[in-house]
Amino acid sequence: MSKLSLIIPCYNEEAVIVESYKRTKSVLDTLSCDTEIIYINDGSLDSTYLLLEEIAAADKQVKVLHFSRNFGHQPAVSAGIHHCDADWAVIMDADLQDPPELIPEILCLCERERANVVYCVRISRDKESFFKRMSAKSFYRFINCMSEVKFPLDTGDFRLIDRKIMNQFCQLREHGKYIRGIVAWMGFTQVPFYYERKARFAGETKYPLSKMVKFASTALLYFSKKPLLIAIGLGFLAFVVGIILAIWLTLGKIYGFSNAETGWTSIMTVIVFFGGIQLLTIGVLGQYIGVLFDEVKDRPEYIVDKKTGF
């Protein structure tokens, strides 16, 4: 008989985890296949640890991975995939913005289309600020423009993946994973499922602006070399501007139309222009070198402190 796992990362979700489990469990009870829930406690500082232990003690279909500290959402999802032995897995958050009631429809679509991946596309985002909506839309379109791989627009990690995808994922050794990008990069048969994203049931978002920026930079650096091409283009532009200014100043000195000896403003402009481009180029190179540094260290993505239910 086939088996379905739900992979649910949690970080400080004490306000929502019990309700999330109840709704998820009620949906899984309606399915004919074997089911399980894998919670990943990403170093929560509230009572999420105790609540998950209580849930796992009462339900043998619940498994819990407790991290030694907070490693982040993407390593938590990776850990869930690495510890999943099911035929299918649904990745979703615990905050109920991704409604578990949609799982039967997603499964039906997967079977009907014989898909390896069903990625969920957000039609709307309830109770999110204008800035959050616009920045999210801009991010997905920008990363698509910059990346060599085309990603589905307006999608998160809420998706169904099959055993073939999970097997391929477990072979990847890179550390700074952008999971929705990796799944798109793999290919196979991938189909969209459209839904309306709800507001959080309770608690606060775990993706403030600082984490969103870090997440975006990871996605860009791991899936695109175009920032390096932009840096090369800016360097070439600076070179051309420098040559033109040098010719203009030389001819101006000869023919007396540039007033070069009194050109303090032009000198400062050139210095700032070239300095800015150099710093920008060094910064881009530094980011890529930082990625290489992290990969060379070959540290684990996460450390599991305790396993419950496995």
C-alpha cells in the first residue's frame, strides 16, 4: 500500500501547533493510504518542543525531529525529506496558511496527471501587507530573470513530491539549499495547483525582512551567475567611461576647451563612479567566494538533537 508523509517545519509555533495538528490529522484520517506526519522542531525557544512530544506520544503516526539549535526553514525541510520513507510527501508550514484540507485535491491532481511534483500557486495572500505582496511578486520575477532555470511564479514550498524527486534530492550535497528552485531544476513532470493562501491562524511570521533578503540572496547566488556578468558589464562600462574622459581631458588640455586644471568636480565624480563600481564588483565576488567557503567546509546542514517516533 502507498504511503503519504507530511513534512512540517516548526519554529516557535506554540500558538498554532495544536490546532494545526488537529486539522491535519482530521484530513489524513479521510485518506485510504498509509499516512504519517514528520514535524521538524527547528530549535524553538517556546513550548513547541513539549507540545510536539505530547502529540507524538498520543499518536504513533507522528514523528518528530528536534534540532540542536535554529538552523533555518530550508534545512528543516531538507531534514524532513532525508528522513522520509514514503511514496509521496507534502511539504507545508504549521501556521495553516497552507490549508491541510487541500491535500486530497492535490493527491487527486497528482494521480490524474501522473505528476512527480504538484506545486501550489498562490492566487491571493490574505492579510499580508502591500509591501510583502509586492516584494514577493518582484522577487519571483527577478529570480526568474536572473536564473538559468525558470521557476514557477508565486509559489512557496507548499507542494507534493514523489519518491523519485526525494531520491534525487537526497543525492544533492550542497548546503545553501533553495528547495523550490532545486525541485524546479530537477525537471520531471510538474503541474500547478492554484489556491488562496490564508492568513496565519496565530502567532507571528518567521520571515521578517532580514530573513527574506537572506533567502533571496541564497536563491540568486545558487542559481545564477548573472551577477558576475553584471559586474563584468559594469567594469567594462567604467573602462569605456574612463577612456572617453581621458580622451576628452587630453584634447581639452591641447585645445583649451575643458579647463582641466580647475576640474575638481569632474575628478571627484570619476573617483566616486569608479570606486562604486569596484566596491560593487568586489562585493559580488565576495558573495560567491562566501558560498564556496561554506561548501568547502562541508559542515552538515543541520544537527538532530533528538528523534521521536522513528
